[in-house]
Amino acid sequence: MNKKNYYDILGLPPCIDAVAIRATTSILRNRYQTGSAQEQLKFKPLLQEIEHASAVLSCPTARQQFDLAQQEKWDLRGHLAIRTTGDSALDEIWHYSLSYYPELADDDARLASYSPSLSFAFRLLVTEKKAFDWGGRIAEELEQQFFQHYFGHEALLIRAAQRLLQAREYQAACELNRAVVVFGQAIKVEQVLADLRQRHQLSDQLLQSAATPEPEMPIVQYDLEPGSQVGRMAVGAAAAVLLLGVVNVNWYG
């Protein structure tokens, strides 16, 4: 059984593709290989973890085996616990892109309201694949796969998770994720939501709105040719990735 989640090490959602994995590895490699000899020695174990995670997730066979081993224990806590500092070069490219494709901003903001890693992955995919006209479809697939990874396929649970994350009720969202992992298809949806409402003193409106029928997230597939590596964009030593820097992770311990 794998003890470490390779997606969390890279700070990426499990639904990401090989293009973003390579680009993120390049960003992290640049970050931890620069600096003084003392700093490089300090970060050597971390860099080894990054390289190993990237190697596993970049190999289709190894990644499939890892995903199969993880599928019964996708843990949102680890995903939300990782920090993000952003990447200045990617940010500059992204904001320049918005001057020509302003519609991408809404998709990016929606994904960021769930997890900064989704926003990061979205920006990487759109810019790396030069897929500016495909932004809406890419965002839909990332959103769909993210919630299915952590909250299953039940529409009511997905809507509840969306509202909890948008309201920054991270502890409640992690507890909902845990219930999905533990109970699977046997989960008692209404009872779990009622317990969450009581334990976390959530407003009735927050979770009642989750019960309001909405269109299910569409199943979207895309097949785009990869563009250049982010490493070719002179990302320099800026840190990339990782999620929800504003979250204090002590609440779930």
C-alpha cells in the first residue's frame, strides 16, 4: 500500500494529465535546484520525493497501479493541507492571456473557489496546450473529476461539497469526504448531511440548497496536443503549486 499520495507531493488534483505533471515538475525542480549549496542539500530529500512522484505519475502503467491502490482512500485533508505560493512567470502569462480571452477568468475563479490546485492546473493546461478556445471544456472536466475523486458520483453529495468548499467550510468538507470513503455506495446521504449540519453549526440554507435539483455536471472529454513546457517559459525559481495556503491544517488533527 502506498503511504504517500504522489499527487499531493506535486500539489496537483488527481484528475490532472501528463502535460501539467511535467510542467509542475519543471517548476519545482527549478525552485529546489537553485540557491546555495547548503539550500540544495537541505532540499535534496524533498526533490527526490518530487522526482519519484513525477516518475510514477508520468508512466501510464505505474500511474494506473497507483490510482487503483488509492481509489478507496482518496483523502481531501492531504489535498487541502498543502501550501501554495504561486508562480510569477505563469501568472504573467495567464494575465496576458486574459486580455485576449477574458471569458477564462470566470472558469478560473470558479475552480479557485473549490481549490487553488484546480485553478493552477487549469492555467497550466490552457497555456501549455494553447487551448484558449477550449477553456470552458477543460474547466468542466477538471471540476467533474475533482469532485468524483473526493465525493463520488452522487449528485446530492457533489452539490453539498461544492457549497461547503465555496463557503470555506473545509473541516465539514473533509468530514464529508471521509464519509464517502468509509461508506462508499452504502452512505446514508441525508443522515450524513444532517450530522454535518449539527456538528459544524452550518446554516440550514447552506445544505438545504444542496438538495435543490440542478443539472448534473456534464461528462466532457478533450484531446488536445500538448504545447511547450512551462520550464521553457523561464519560470525561474518561483515556487509553484500547492493548495489552500490560507488553510490552517491543525483543525483535522
